[in-house]
Amino acid sequence: IAQWKATSRYPSTDLDLAFVVPDSVAAEKVDKAIRQAAGALLVDLGLFDVFRGASIGAAARSLAFRLRLQALDRTLTEVEVATVRDKVVAVVGKLGGSLRG
């Protein structure tokens, strides 16, 4: 059953965040944690890259996600976007992951 979803007239903001996470942490678990941390401003989330290599270390991988943030009633401020980013980084940190730099 198709459901109607409101579309915002305001621009969206995309964030690409890559996290180094232990192999024992499923990508689906990271996805779910990001969705919960980002809250209502998250309109789309996708895993677009998985990387393994010596620079990451053994028993770990990099998971890169694209978050699309948008509000129905306003253009998001830099502070709102930064707050969501900080919450996402913190929640992935609780899973043993860290922002890949």
C-alpha cells in the first residue's frame, strides 16, 4: 500500500559520515542507531560505502552513510545540523565506533 508523505519546500542538507566500527557490530545496528539519534529531521539514510584495509585495522571496517536532513517548516540552521551530527557521532561511539578522519 502506497502512503502519502509530505514534501518540504525547504532545502535539505546532506551529511556524509564514515565510521570505523568493529566487525562484530552489524551495519543494520549502526543504521538503526543513526536513525534514532537523528530523529525527525532525518528524511533519508543510506549506506554507500564499506571499506576494509590496513589503514582501518584488523577486525574493523569503515561504514560510510549519507544522511539527508530536512524540516517541513523551515530551512535548517547550521546549529541544528551540527547538533544532529554530534548526536549521531555519540551514538555510534556507544557501539564502539568512531568517526573516520
